[in-house]
Amino acid sequence: MTMLRNPEFGCPWDVEQTLRSLVPFTLEEVYEVVDAIELGDTVELEEELGDLLFQVVFYSQIAKEDGDFDFEGVAKAITQKLLRRHPHVFPEGSVEQFGVKTTLATDEVAANWDKIKRQERIEKAARKSQGQQTQQSSAASKDDAFESALDTVPAAMPAVMRAMKLQAKAAKDGFDWDELKPVLAKLREEIAEFEEAIEQNDVQAINNELGDILFSAVNIARHVDVDPETALRGANQRFSARFRWIEEELSATGLKMNASSASELNRLWEKAKQSGL
């Protein structure tokens, strides 16, 4: 990676990249890893994991050039974190203590993990506070000092995933419904508000209410223990398969999609569904 980034003899494209410019490529590699897993293609998975690892190496090299950190530091940091967050496996955070079978149940492990993460956030905030020498108003300082349960959910997460995380965090603090019925009622309420916004031709309200519908749909998924991202990917795959089937059917008879009537396309769609797609 050092050679690829060499200003004189390296690759021009690699040399031009920054931490920000790599983000789209990293997301693409993550989704390709997911695709390989869902397809059960372990040969492809091996290659895609290598591509994802390359992204980590790339970021680390750029950071090293900027004097921030390097790949060795990244590896050391995750090692220390795993030791620290698994005291039931590594007593006193030491690999030398490994070998004692834990008596904790899975839910106890998860609760302990969250407790350790909270303590880490407090310590990290304290370090940042000590390192900052900015002048702020008392009101701003008070806001900065407050720690929300939602602060740990990254803002850059894909929207569906972030909605799921936000809801789960809020639910841990008791902000949730105890059963599915009111969650479904909330979705119907949001749909009604969306329809009203359309009738009023209120563009901003339409945008807001559609977002609320999607957020409510994610909440339903959480309550029935379904991953909404996986569910939506499944819907995308079914749509793609059925659409391709219709294309092939029309092509076999010399017809085109845009020259077919809505009723004919709907008939073919239902036929595609009946075929098992």
C-alpha cells in the first residue's frame, strides 16, 4: 500500500484518494460481502472479504501519512477492545487468563457488553473534554455535557439500519410499545397523514409523512423480530426475478414492455408470482 501511494512511482488513482473519497467504495465492498453470504458463495466471499480488508489497509495508510495512526495501531486497538469487552473470557483483560469457562448467559453477556461500552464512552468524552480548549457559552456546554442513549448510533448509517438501531436503543430505556397492535395502528395513522398531505399538495409534509411511514414499517419489523434490511433485499430480489420473467415472456412473443397495456403487465406479474418467483 505504501508503494501504491508513492507520489512518484505509485498509482495515480490510489495517490489521489482521501478518507472521504473512499467511503462509497467501502460501502460497495460491504454490500458485495453481504451478497456473497446471502448467495452462499464462499469462494466469492473469500475474495470480497479480501477487498474489504484492503479498504481498512487503505484508510490506515492515508492516516499514517497524515500522522494520525497506522494499521498496526488499528489491529492493536481492536485487540484491546475485544479483551476489555470480554472479561468473562479474558479475566482482567489478559489472554494469559484464558481457559476458565464462563457461567454467564447470553443476555448477561450482552448487558455486560453495553455496560462496558457506556463506561468507554464516558472515558472517551472525558479525554476529548480535556483536549479541547474552545470557548463555549454555558448553555452550549450544558448541551455538550448531556449524553443521550441515541448518541452512539452513527448518523452515517444506512437509513433503514439506523432506524432499527434508534428504535432498539429507545426500547431499552422503556420507550416502546409492549405489543404489536399499537405499532400497526401507528402505521395506519401515518398512512392517513400521508394521504392528507397529498390531498393538500404539501411537498414538505409529503416528504415527512413518507419518512414516518418507513420508520413505522421498520418498527413493525423490529417487533416481529425481522431484519428490515434483509426483508427489503428479499423483496428487491423477488421484484427483479419477476420483472426479468415478464421481460423474457414478452420478448418470446416479440413484444416490448412499454408497448404492453397495464392489464396485460398485471396478468403477467400474477403469472410470474404463481410460477414461484
